[in-house]
Amino acid sequence: MFKTIALPVDLAHKTDLSRGITVAVDLAKHYDANLAFVGVTGSGPGSVARSPEGFTQELEKFASEVGTLYGLDIGFKSVISNDPAIDLEDRVGESVKELNADLVVMPSHKPGLLEHVFASHAGRFASHSDLSVFIVR
């Protein structure tokens, strides 16, 4: 049913990704699909790495570690954005299409007060995407 699954990851919050990773890995194994992590970083130094190149290395390392843990070859796509806070959904959407993904598994946090006023990244992405999106809390 699914051939390529994309999982947007925030490397600054690796510990919050476990449920999303588990779901994405299970689906990839069930459907014998490719799985790729998508990470978005700014063009300057950030909390994960001092440069976009360093971020790409961290994303590759994380994909390799998770792949080894679950016995799966996990790809990755690193995306550079001038302002990730503003265009995160657009950059993820473009990357998912470049990967030819037909499912996006998006980790999300439990909605709070702010989500009653502003949509979460996952909710906004799912609302505007023409792909299947599985939001995992």
C-alpha cells in the first residue's frame, strides 16, 4: 500500500520522537516500504550543530543509529531554511515530494492552550497536504 514513508524529525527533541519512530518503522516493515527521516535546519548555527553541514551529519548519524536499532535501512533528507519557524511545513512538504513519499508520519505533542489559537505544525501540514498524514502523539 505504501512505498515510501517520510518522518519529519526535530533533532533538538530526539527523546520526543520515540512513538513516531516506532509507528513509522512498524509501517515500513509491514508494507516493505522505504523510510526516510526529514530534518529542517536554519542556515546558521543552531542547537543541534554549528552549520548546515554539521546538521546533515547529525541527521545521517541519527538515521543510522535508529536503523541499526530496528534492523532497517533508513534514509534521510536534510533541508536548509532561512527561517524554519516560518516555512517549516513548506520545506517538509517539498522534501516529502522529492522523496516520492506516499505517507508522512508526523510526531506531535499533546495539544495545549496555544493549539486552540494557533495550529500545530503537524495539524497545519496535514490540513494542507494532498498526501496521507499519520499524526502520532
